[in-house]
Amino acid sequence: MKKRGVFICIEGLDTSGKTTHARRLVRNLRKRGFDAIYTTEPSRGKIGRFVRKHILQRKKRVPSVVEALFFALDRVDHVEKRIKPALEEGKIVVSDRYVYSSLAYQGAAGLDLKWIEEINRLALPPNLAIYIDVPPEVVVERIKRKKSVMERLETQRRVREVYMKFVENGRLVPVNGNRTKDEVAKDILAVVLDFLKKV
């Protein structure tokens, strides 16, 4: 009987190191003999590419409700075409962002969290979700030169507040991201290996 796959997502504020650590986790797991793959949201599929080009890269952001719906649509496509097939092959799938990003960012923009969860109800729940916690003040300093619309400190604080709600109710496992990359990577790997022993 083929071993079932494991779905892991890495979450965090902008510039918290999600992409770096999701990719590094995949490399570390492969070194230990696990069949692991990296994926990201927005996805690399047709809908995800549309979101990157017409939603995220616009000078003027679309309304938060429109953004949330497009992310949810891409997520269903991502799950069906990328995540589920890999899990059925017994792989470990590591996603750089997932549904918690929608909850945190669109929730911080004022949308109802229950509504965001409802439009994402077809999203496959991750087996393990890790939140890289970096102080909003550090995040804003890192992205100053990028002139990001997410740059304002108050916005980052609101986003973190939503993420922390999910840390508090046990849906996200926190890792202190305000340290060296090696230290953060070591902790993330430890959390994942400990989880994999139990499945």
C-alpha cells in the first residue's frame, strides 16, 4: 500500500523568509530521503499567473473582496492540479503560502474571516502549517525600498494579529523568524521531522 503524502504550508508576513525556508525545507527533506516538492501561491497555473499579473502587480490594488475571490479560485485549481496529485503519489508537498495568507491579509483589510473560510472551503486542509514570526517593525524596514502597498506598519501589525489568532488556536505552529537563516531553518526542520514521526 502506497504511503499517503503530507501537505505542509509555510506562512508569514512579507519578507519573513517564507520562500527561502520553504525551498530550504524541501532540500533538507530530500537530503534525508523524503520525496518532497516545492509549490507556491499564487500558483504557477493559468489562474495563478493571471493573479500575479493582473491582481498583485497592478499599481492600484483591486478591492479586497475581488482579491480574496481570485485567490480562492486559484487555490482550488492549485489543489486539484498540483497538490492532490503529488499527495496521491506519496510526496511531501511544501507550499510557500496557502489559505492562511488569504485569511491574514484579506482579514486585515476588513473582510470577515468566516466568509474567507467559506469561499475556501474546497481548499485541502494542510497537515501541518508553520508560521514564521517576524516583528512588523522588522518587516517594514526590510521592504522600505520596495514601495510595497503592504508597507505600512499598521497594516503589517493587523496582518500579524490575524496570524496570531491561528497560532493561539493551534492551527499554526510558530517559529521565531527574527534570527539567522540557519537557526530558523533548523527549527522548521525539527518541527517537520517531529511531525513526520507521528504520521
